[in-house]
Amino acid sequence: MGGYAVFARYCEAAGAVPAELAADPAALAGFLQAHGPTIRANSDRLAAAAVFTGNTIAGLRPDASWTVGPGGAEVGNHEARFVVRAVVEGLCGAGDEMVQAFAAKLRGWAQEDLGGPAGPLPVPASGHPVYIRPSLPDVRYFSGADARRYGGRWDGGGPPQEAYEVVSNPGRFAGLHAIADALISHLEGTYAIDVREDPALAGDLLLPHPDVRRAVRLTPHHAGAAPLTFVFTGFPGVIVHAGVLHDFPFPACGCDACDETSESTADRLEMLVLGVAAGGYAERYPVGRRHQLEYVLAAADGSGSESGCGEPGPIDGGRLGEAAARLRDVAVGWGAWPLRKAGRMVT
């Protein structure tokens, strides 16, 4: 298949800006509809329009790729594939309803969530260490306002506004450092990974933290598996940088309104770390025209899942570009960490 230069020149001659059409699939569909007879009348122009349209569709999702199918060149992912020549020919002779329906289909496809793994993920076989949560301090913390124990303070309704401005008893999260250490030890004894500790590794976080006590990076011996960096903070808390573009803080907030406990926070920390190691984690960037970030996480034992989507925030453009390139290589999700066997990777 040739390039799209012939079509780009035609767009410019018709008063359109090729870059703007490439950034707006709905506008491109409308252009193809309006200029259909002229585009179809020239085989080179029609072929170039197909390449241009395919590239536009591929740009909507980082997991999209070109392939050759029974009907010719296709672009898409495992959820949907588009035969580009057929798409262009169809749009060139389409009515308004068909053009609008196609644009809506592309918008929906571009914004589809990543598909998480179904059911339990692969877990280490017998003979590998079993993760056991260390005992958390047996201390019961209560708020000073109503003497209710954390974790059930707002059963009767939502928290008062002033509770969002108060952080009482942060010591209730002290056990999270022990949880993180136990997880690191478990992963080191189970998987083929490199472990490096250095406070400077806190630089892996997307945003710097003012009170870093320790930082430990775990890098699996497989380029398609997501690394983890544990950053121990003085709150006390732990922030885990997973993959390339997501930081997960534990606790998520710590204010009285959020009403978190060390137990509930440990549950979430373990779900993240063990899920990533088992291959239950995926990231996507950029998503749609707003270039959003997405992630999906599945618990290693199949007990739950979570996902999120939002703006990148103040992240260096170079780092975003490098992350986007890396994520194209793991478009279907980060892989499971390789197991350790007598100091070697299991293949």
C-alpha cells in the first residue's frame, strides 16, 4: 500500500487542512462524504484516502494496528477492525445518517475501557512462597469528635465538610511500611526480578513527594512486565509507582472524612502489588482526543477489579512521549512477572 500524499494534496486544494482532518474523524468522514464522487473517480486518490483514513483510525487507540485481512488492509484492535478501503468507499457514497453513525462508532471505540482479565490470574505454583500479611499494630484509633472507630464513622450519613480538612491519628497507618516490606520480600522470593533500594528512586513518581524515607524499585526480568517502585513516606504511608504512568498512594487520602483504616488500605495495597505481578494490570495512553490516561487492575485471586481514567496532569512531555511508546508494546496489558526457579527465570 502506498502513502497518503496524493490525498493530502487533494485536501489542501479543496480548502481543507489535512492535519485537522486527521485529528477529527467526524470531520474526515464528512469530507469524504462531500467529495465522494471526485475521490472515487481517481484510483490513486482513493487508495491514498484509504491510507490517510486508516492512519486516522489507528491514531485513536494505542492498541490499534494495521493488518491484512481477507478484504484487504485493516486497522483496529481485538475489539474491532475496519477494512479501510471499504470504509472510504462507503463514506464516499453515504447519507448523513450513515456518516453520523460511523463517527459515533469511532468515538465509542476510541473511549472503550481496557479489558481486564476474567477470573483468577495465574498464581505461583506450589513450592513458591505464599504471601502472608504481617500483623498490624493492635491499636484502635478513634476520632476525637464522636469517639467512633475509623472505618465506620459515617454509617449514619456522609461526613461533615470540616472532616475533609482534618487528619487525625495518622499513626493508624504505621503498619503499611511493614506490609510493603513483606510484599517486597515475597516478590523477591517468588519472581525473577532485580531489587534496588535508593531514596533517589522516588524520582519514579510522577509528582515529587516532600517527605520520602525510602524507595525500592522492583524490575521483573521481562520487558513486557510492569515494574513497581515502593516509596515509603513519613505520613506514614506508601506510594507505589506501577508501570510507567500511574502512582497509587496508600492511604489514598488519610483525612478523617475518607475514614480509611490500616486494614482497608492494606487490602488495596496487596491487591495492586500482587495483581501487577500476576499480570492483571494494564495502562493506556493517550486515550481519545483529550489524551487521557487509563488503567485497569484485576486482583490475582479474581476477587475484584478497578479502573480509572483522567487527565495526565503536570507531567513532563518527554516522559509522556516515552511512556506512550512503551505502552504501544504492551497494548493488551502488562504481562505476568516471570517466576524464579533456582535463581533463573522460568520460561
